[in-house]
Amino acid sequence: DTAVSQTPKYLVTQMGNDKSIKCEQNLGHDTMYWYKQDSKKFLKIMFSYNNKELIINETVPNRFSPKSPDKAHLNLHINSLELGDSAVYFCASSQSGRAAGELFFGEGSRLTVL
Amino acid sequence: DQQVKQNSPSLSVQEGRISILNCDYTNSMFDYFLWYKKYPAEGPTFLISISSIKDKNEDGRFTVFLNKSAKHLSLHIVPSQPGDSAVYFCAARGTNDYKLSFGAGTTVTVRA
């Protein structure tokens, strides 16, 4: 059983399209995250939800919108895709209380915008 | 503005020898540090962590050392094994921070 699962694993799409990446965790954690790994390999936080409440919203274009229907799911929707959105997007979860504990990552979703 | 820096993008070491990975940070509010390991096409997995109240934490072949005054930490792998070949990320956070700040990673290759 995969602890943190993301779909799709690979996504190739045209500029201007809208796409979603889904994430689910079965660890019973209360906090979920989206990280972006860009071409320079840095992992940068984008969003975090704690018990369905948005707690981190880094400086990302408002074309990116996270949605957390429940504690176990955090989806990422991207509107009007641009070339620079090409990256690997990682979902993660943690049982954090008030501070980020050990993160459990999904396998990543590689997005390629043509 | 990268607050966590791994200045060595790669490291090659012979099997059985010690691997030493370095990490520097600039934010003096960071008080908890973690190392993650990542294989190709997989997500990072937690390896070992250390709190700022300690200067060393050991888990099997992995030891993390923290030098707060120098804002520097290192990961030692002894002895290195072929399965240790991966990308290693250093990460840090401050008290009550929900987010981790990551370095760019160091690719370790263990030669047989």
C-alpha cells in the first residue's frame, strides 16, 4: 500500500491548458504539502494544508490553486499552463502538530508543458 | 534566496569508505535539521534528523553532526554501500515552522 500516492506520474500538455494533479495519503496525517522541484533541483514549498485549512501559501502565481476536500487528499489545479511550469511536483504529508515533522513524499508528478 | 546550501553537487566514493556530505544554512532561527535520500523516479525519503540542542545524532551507518556556531551540518555514511548511491537533500526549519527549506541536493555515487 503506497503511503502517499500522486496521479498522474507523468503529464505532457500544451501551453494554455488546465490540468490537475491529485494526491492522497493513507497515513492518517493531518498536514499535506505541495513542493515543486525545478530544473535547478531545488525543492520549494508551494502550499500546505493542515486539517483542510490552508496554512502555507508561498509566492506562486494564482494560476495554481490547491484544494483539500478532506485531510487525506490535496489536489493541485493549474490554469493556463506556461512553459515555466514544467517541473516535478511532489506531494507530501506529515503529522506535524505545530511544526513540520518528518515529511513523507509521493513519487512525484513530472509535468511537461510544450 | 536559498537559506540551505549544499555546495557540492556530487560526490564519488569507493564502497566501504566514508561519505561526508556537507550542508550550510543562513537562517539563525533554524533549529531542526533533516536529511532526505532520493532515488531516481521516487520521492525523497527521510533518513535522519537532529535538533539544535544536540551536536550529533547516529542511526546505524548514518551520523549527522551539527555545528550551530558555524551554521553547518554534515552527514557521514560509514561504510558506504552501493545502495547508498542516491541524491541526498539537507533540510531545515525553525520552531513552529510548517515548512522545510531544502538544499539543492548532493548526488552520491558509491563505486564498487
